Amino acid sequence: MCYEITFVIVALMSAPPAPASPATVTPGVSQPPPVSPPTGSDGPTATARPALDWRLRFAALSLIWGFSFLLIKVGTEGYAPFQVTLGRLLSGTAVLAAAMVVKRERLPRTARTWGHLAVAAFFLNALPFSLFAYAELTIPSTLAGICNATSPLWGMALSLVALSEDRPTRRRVAGLGLGFLGVLTVLGAWQGFTGLDVSGTAMALLASLSYPVGWIYVRRTLAGSGSSALSLTGSQLFLGTVQLTLVTPLFTSAPDGFPLRPTLAVVALGALGTGLAVLLQYGLVTEVGPTTAQMVTYFIPVIATAAGVAVLGEQLSWNTPVGAVVVLAGAALTQSRPRAAGASAPPEPAAAPHRESS
């Protein structure tokens, strides 16, 4: 969800660093450490395909992550933001734990891996999930969904500084500039940001920045860990749950009750937007490759906006959808890699099978 947004495209773990595009977002979603899928190409693998067509699973993933921002908003109607995040992580961890038992996955074995996963859990789960929940106390879910779409822009800017193999190109710099203009359009900069809740918007943008910080950390520390994507992601969510379990009692009091609608929203946010979505995304990356699977990124803010307006009755001015389109266009440019004339396309690098949006 917010987000939910997104998965990281990383270099094959067994290969030396090679030029790669910066992290790509999908909602609020969170990225697990990189692992190699059965194939490095952007196409079908030799493994048996699921009975449900990948296009239907792609549509389901888009809807799940797009509605995550609405579910956060509803959850905060009955619970404090930290409680929403804790409930989300508990539900998501339960789904992945069940999947790990069914698939007989082993937990990571080294203290080093667990230590790096704890840092990843903070930047990819605990921090952004909590920031989005706090942000939606004062800003509409539509704006939160659009802020989440800025993660690829943050990722490109940070990767140019932190990853030596990433080199700026005119196209990527132009995409960064275009995306920045889109953000200013969404925020109504020409009006002096009139009517904008600065603190809520800043928290949503900071949450979007947290994702690429975590992705870069994971890329630098956990490549070659030897564990599967499901094992690493499940362990990461477990550690995020532990972190929220320790923090939540310090800043919130126990809820007086468990109102039905907010409770269902939080459970759905975790079980679907954080648990099931991870499994769907991993399957898509394995079956159709990261290039096709990452296109879900561009549907999330559209669905989040439509859901906020249609279900919650949120107001939408012209600059919000126009700015969102500009942001997505800029993000697409930052992810594109021009091919040399007459040259064959290199194999698609492996993808980490989970970035959650919001």
C-alpha cells in the first residue's frame, strides 16, 4: 500500500555490481532483501505457473495497494497511528508465517543477517507505515497515495549519491526535475501552499523517502545472504512487529474498545496489503519478470485517488490529478534505460519481491 509502494530492482547477487536503475516503488508498501529468482530474464520461468492468470493477480495487487491508503484512513478513526501500524504488521506477519510453514522455509541463521534485517524493518516497515498513519490524521488518503508515488524520485536521487554504479543521465535527471514539478503542482505551490497541512504532507513525503533509504541499505548489506525472499521478508516483518510492540505502549494507551470498521480495516491492511500482496508480487516477479511486475507502481496513486473520492468523499481539485500524472511521468523517466542502437538487451536483474506501498 503506502504503502504502501514498491519493489527494488537489484543486481544479481552472484554477479559483480553493474549499472542498475534506482529502486522502484510500489505501495507503502516495503522491500525485502534482494534474492535471485529462478531466472534473470524478464519473461516466463521454467517453473509451473499458477492457475490464476498473472493479469488477474496484477489487477488484484494494484487494487490491494491502491486501497491501502483508504484502509489506513479508516483505521485511524478508531486507533492511534502506532496501533494501526502494529495491527498491520501483526496481520501481515501472520500471513507470511503461515506461507513459510506451508513452504517449509527456514529462518535466517546468522546474527549478522538478523541485525541487518532489523535496520531494514525500521526503514521499510516500522517508520514509513507509522508516518503514513500519522500523516493521514490531517491529510486526505488521496494526497498520501500521491506522496507515496514520489519514492522512485527519492530513490534515484539517493542512488546517484550512495551507489557508485549508478550514473546520472540526461533522461534520469530530466525525470527527477519533472517529478519535482509534479510535486509542486500537487501541493499548489503557486498559491503559496494555501490550505495545505504542512506537517501531515511532510510526514507522508518523509515516509516515501524512508523506502529508498532502506532499499539502498539492503542492497549494500544483504546481497548474498543465502536465504529466500519469503524467509527474509517474513523475518523482516517480524522484526518490525517487535519494534512496534516496544514503541506503541510508550506513546499510546490501550484502546477503550475494538470498533468494527477500523478493526476490519487494520486487519485487511495487514493481511492483504502487507501479507497477501507480498506473495502476489513475488509470484509476478518470478513469472513475468520485474519489468512487467513493476508497472503496478503506476496504478496505485490512480486507485488510491479514486477510492478516496468515491468511498470517503474526499475533495479533489484539478491540480491533484494533474500533478500526480506529472509525478508518475517523472518517475517513469528515472526508471527508463535507453538501449544502444543494434545492441541486444541485457538480462533483467533479479528483483526483491516485496515493496509494499505505504
